[in-house]
Amino acid sequence: MTRGFRTLITLAILVAACTFLAGQQPNQQQLEQMRMEQQRQEAERRAAEQRQREEEARRKQFTDSIRALTPVDLSRTAPRQVTEPCLAQALTGGFTVDPREVPLEEWLAKGETTQFSWKVQVQKPRLRIDQRYEIAYNVTVQGKDLQWSKGPQELVFASGISRPDGHWIVPPKAGKQTFSTLPQVRFQVRFSNCVFVQPGDYFLWITLYDRGNARHNVVLRRVRISEFPSDLLPRLNSALPKAEFPGITGGRHNAPETNPGMMRLPITNKRPLAVELVPILTPADQWPGRTDIVRRNNNGVLSAAGILSQMDIASGSIRLRALDLVNVSTPFQQREFRQLDWTNLSSAFTKVEDNHQVSLPALEALKQRSGFFKDLLLDGLGPSAAPLRVFILISGSILFERGTDVSPLKWEGDCNCRIYHIRFRVSKDDVFDDLAKLIKPLRPRTFDISDALDFREALAEIVQDLDGL
């Protein structure tokens, strides 16, 4: 019930009460007041309906704009993007194995053995955007092959990385599944994990122990990863451990992430530099129905920012500003840091809802996005006497709404700047990008990134370029 309607009822009651008390019909003045109140209420109702129609029209216009924004063919044809498949199956928690009960070293010394049927899958090493190699692996056992007759039963899974001489590089990671009673139907037991390794020769070993029946399986897989070429920053990974199990530090279940490893990235510049990293959130409304693409791009942008933030500049400073073009805001920034606040930066990039809802203020700001970005760049460009401004933009391909001003930003003379644009591509057909049009007058160096090796090559070029300043 609206406030005006309540007022009308109250007025009617008062008039009726007055009429009853006076023992006479409403007079002309009272009738006129009721008529005017009815007209006012009707006008308010019509105004409310008009506002609702206008808002629906604006939302329809926004929906049409999204259709114009979205690279429809690419959205339909791009294969499903899986974000961090290795991290997604990393063994969390775990426990320390008692060597008196589970003699892993003794089992490994005897080599491979299979005392009950199982299936082992080990993926090929894959280079990550954060420049660590990852190996995903899993084991599966069918319940019928365990030949359990009654409960309780328990399976213990353990794995690790060893040097060729058998020395453990990292303590083993172990997990277990316990069955107080046996399932009444067919079942299978699956364990999985993920490990990070650096170039070198190793053995990945996996064991599975059937505690109740005192049976165990052991498999060893040789892993060989070649060193990086001499022109691709061979010392970048030198501070990392040879092998480590990842720790999941945040994000959603469908967008896991982990802290970046410690990298060596010295910049031997002589001229003072003011470096600004600008990671840009992928506009979710650009990819309706494809949150997998949004998550994949955001994960790449976040990982690249984690590496670039570790540049050790000989003379100058480094800062970071993350941009959210949808809400025309800066969800995270950190000024002149030595160590990046990874927790707060990553939280801005991993909170992508499966069903993206665009707020009305964001809807109204559609055509402000390009101007917001231009203002950020222009604000950062300084006179020639100041330190050389270095912008490193990190994004996916970005389209602005139809009708938005995507004309190149205007700048006369020397901008006293270097612009690098690291652009993550969904596929070879991902060739659109309005951001490139805006920054063209600043003569940026653009790097299209399809995989982790592309990013390493771009990183090497940027370091070489900055070293010469």
C-alpha cells in the first residue's frame, strides 16, 4: 500500500466520521478535497508507471548494447576455457605419513609395484603464466578391484618429487579416504594432486596404500624439463624451489589462484623511471554467458601482474592500479611498493559471479568507460623533465559500447613515456580491441599473448627495452 493511498483512506475515514457525527451528507468542500486527492494519487500512479517503463527501456537499450559489444562469432565458437585445471585438482589439507606405518622410502627403493588394480594418469608438464611448470596427476581405483568384504577400510595416497638419485626434493603430500561401511553400489576412489617444478630431471612418484589388507602400489614417472633459452630470462626462475606443492590462497572454486613465486627480474636502467602497472578486469558484460572466458582472462592478467610487480628497478619507482571499466572504478591500487599486496589485488580478479548482474549505475556509465581510461593515462603523463613514465597495460581484448568515443587520445609533442600493452587473446580469431585505438598516438608496443611462452617472450622484450634506458 502506497503512502498516498493510505493518506486517501485516512481522509475518507475522517470525512465519514465527520459526516456521521454531524448527521449530514459531505459538504461541497469535503467532496472537492476527496476529488483532488484522487487526482493526485492517480498522477503519482501514472508517474510511477512511466518511471518503470523508462527503466525497462534503458535496460533493453543496455541489452542491445551488450549484443553490439560481444564478438558474437567468437563467443559462440571459442572452446570452453578452463581456469587453472592443475590447481583445481590440487590436494588440499593432507597429513604427515608415519614412516613406521607407511614405509615410503622402503617401497620406493624397491621400484614400481602393483598389488591391486589401479589407473594412473600423469599430464605433461605445462608452463604457467607465472612461469612455473605444473604437472597434474591422478589415480583411480574401482571398488570391485579392492575386493573389500566389509568395513571399515582406508586408502592412503602419497606422492612426491625426487632427484634421479632418489633423494626427495620436497616432503611428500598425502591424503586418505576412510570408509566406515562399504557402499552398497559400485563405486570408485579417486585421488589427484598438482605440483610445480622447475627445469631439470626428476622422478614423480605416486603410492597408494590399502591399509586394511596391507597392500600397496608404487609408480615412478620420469620428468625432464629443458632449461629456458638464453634470450628468455634464464635467471628469472633461479630463486624458485626446484619443486613445490601449490597452496590455494583464495578465489572461488572455479577460479583458484596461488601466490606468485619469487622471481629475479632486475632492471639495470640509468634514467629514472616511474613504472605503472595497469591490470584491467575483463568486462563481464562483454561476454554474456561466457564467464569461463572472463575467468580465464582475469587469471592471465592477474598472473602477469604478479610477475611484473617483481621488477627490481635500479632507479625509479613502481606502482599498480587495477581498473574496473564496468563500474568505472579502481578496485585496488598500491603506490611505490617493494612487495605487492597480492591478497587484496587477487580478490578483485577472482570474484566473478556465474550469473553476472549489471547494476544501474554501471549501466548508466557505459559510455564513460573509454573516457575514464583516457583520463587515467593523461593524468599520468608528465613533462619531459620528470622521470620517464612507463605504463604496462595488461588486459584481454576490450570493446566499448557502440556510440562510445573511441577516437585516439590527443597528445601533442613528446609524451615522455613508454607504453607496453600485454593483451591476452582467447583464440586466433580474437582480433578486436578498442583499447588499442585509444592508445595508438602514444606508439605502444603491443604483445598478443596466447600462452605462457608468449608472455615470457614479451617479458624478455620489455626488460631488454627498459634496461637500455
